[in-house]
Amino acid sequence: MEPNDTATRYDQIARWWQTEHQDSPYGIAQLERAIKFTSLRHSALDVGCGSSGRFINILSKHEFQAEGLDISREMINLAKQLHPEVTFYMEDICCWIPPKLYSLISAWDSTFHLPLNAQEPVMKKLCDALEPDGVLLFTCGGGHKNSEISGAFQGQHFEYSTLGVDAFLRILTSNHCTCRHLEYDQYPENHVYIIAQKT
Ligand SMILES: C[S@@+](CC[C@H](N)C(=O)[O-])C[C@H]1O[C@@H](n2cnc3c(N)ncnc32)[C@H](O)[C@@H]1O
């Protein structure tokens, strides 16, 4: 599915997402784990931040200058209402050119929506946007080979792709990042989160 189609679907559920996820603990322990690896607390970026700004809250609490990016207009509009002081980018991560380097980048359950052929260039972009020692947290589909799946969520059709864990690790290594943590955190669901650090 092309990113603009994903955006249209998330526009439809942005308000529901905000109500449902504003105080959700989902992914927060994993974000806290990633933060522990950081040595610098300059800028941080949440890719596919959604409408609740829940990762932004944690990043700000840890004294990062937090920013959010999302392709969905509705997600961004709602996030801005909750966090008027924060910089938000309404952008497709596939096309966006990072304006600076970040101490931490999170992409929790967002880049798994990218078309398969966009996975590697986006991972490279995120690695390149890290400061030395910068930390990347992202989720992906597990397994050892690439695959694409689709499914219904809140009445909307969504598509997901993964390169497989081995390929993601290879991409991290070839873009000067090392894996700090990899976990099938919802096993037997095929959901993986990875923490990597710029070497
Ligand atoms: C499952 S939601 C997760 C939201 C947030 N990370 C959270 O955990 O609360 C996925 C988010 O990724 C965004 N997204 C999907 N594809 C994107 C893309 N190509 N560029 C930027 N954002 C994208 C969607 O608009 C949506 O807000």
C-alpha cells in the first residue's frame, strides 16, 4: 500500500487513536529501555507519532527536545492540539529529508506500514540521521525472510511489510549501527522491536 493510502486510513481513526492511546503503556517500557542507551539528550524524533504524543511525553520528560513526524494530517492536527510547544512534521518518512541529527529516533509500529521496497532506504535514512552514539528504536515483523501481510483494524484495511530480522540487522550494520536489543516482545505474534546504536 502506498503511504498516502495508509495516511487516508489513519485520518479516519485519528480521534479514536488519541482517546484510546493517550495513556497507553504499550511500547513505553521499550522506549525507556532505548533511552537508557543514550549518552546525549539533544533532539529526539518520533516517526509515525500518531495523535496522542505519548512517546513525545516520555522523551520530553527525559529532557530531549522532542519532535514528531506523521503522514496523517488528522494525526498531526490532533497531536499539535495536545502539544502546541512541540515541532511536528506532516510528512511521509519515505520523502522527508531530516533537517538535523538526533540523539534518539523512535518508530514504534509505523515503518512496518511502508511498502517493501521503501524499508531499506528508510532504515538507512534513520541511521544516517543519528548523532554519534545516537539510538534508534523501531518495530518490525519478525522471521528470516521478507513478507507482506494485510489486515483490518478499526474497520480500516492496512498493509504491512518486513524484510525479516536478518536483513534489518544487516542494514543496521552497513549503516554504522550496532544492535543493542532485539526481542519478539509479543511472541507468538510476529512482532519484533529492535534497539540499535550508532557506532
Ligand atoms: C499504528 S500507528 C502508531 C502511532 C504511534 N507510534 C503510537 O504508537 O501511538 C502508525 C502511525 O504511523 C504513521 N505512518 C504510517 N506510514 C507512515 C509514513 N510513510 N510516514 C510517516 N508516518 C507514517 C500513521 O499515520 C500512524 O499515525
